Amino acid sequence: GGGYIISGGAGADQFWIVSGEIPESANTIVDFEVDNDVIGLLGSAGLGIDSNTLELTEMDGNTKVAFDGNTLAMINGVTGLDISESVVFAWYLIDNSFISCLIGKNSLNRSIKL
């Protein structure tokens, strides 16, 4: 998949840009709020994506999120993202409403509600 324009609503949002496979084309996030929203990568461990292999590159006032030469997403109007604060690396579903995940390079083991 991929190629979507994604926006959240009021409050904290989760923008899931990987769901078990690398998207065929980049998604675009148009209203990411630093210190409020997170970017999620489901199945990241199986794909080899972690805080050491995920690339955040600032381009013309935006941030490109990439892995292994593939652009996963463009985050419009945002620079200065910190992987340890803004990215959730999730590896599996605990049940239908929670996933177990690592949050950024700090590797804090958490469960978050979907």
C-alpha cells in the first residue's frame, strides 16, 4: 500500500506508516504535532527496522522517514524529530486492542491501546 495523505484529529494521534511490510509508496502526514503525536511501525522487528536503521532526514522544512533506501513517509512542516520521543516500533498484537512495542532507541517495553 502506501501513497496516502494522513491527518489526525484533536489530541494525540498515532500515524502507522508500516504495517508488516514496506509500503510501495510513501505516505504523507500533514498535521503531525511534535511532543503529542507518534509515528508507528507495526512488524518493525521482522523487517529489520529499529532506531539504528530508521532514517529521519530534514528536507525543505519537512522530514523524510526512510529505511533501507525506501521512503516510508514524508512529514509535512516538521523538523527536529527525535526517534526516542516520536517513533513507536511495534512487533505484535497482544489481543485485539493492545500491541507490545519498543518506544524509540530507549527500548522501553510498553503496551499501548489501539
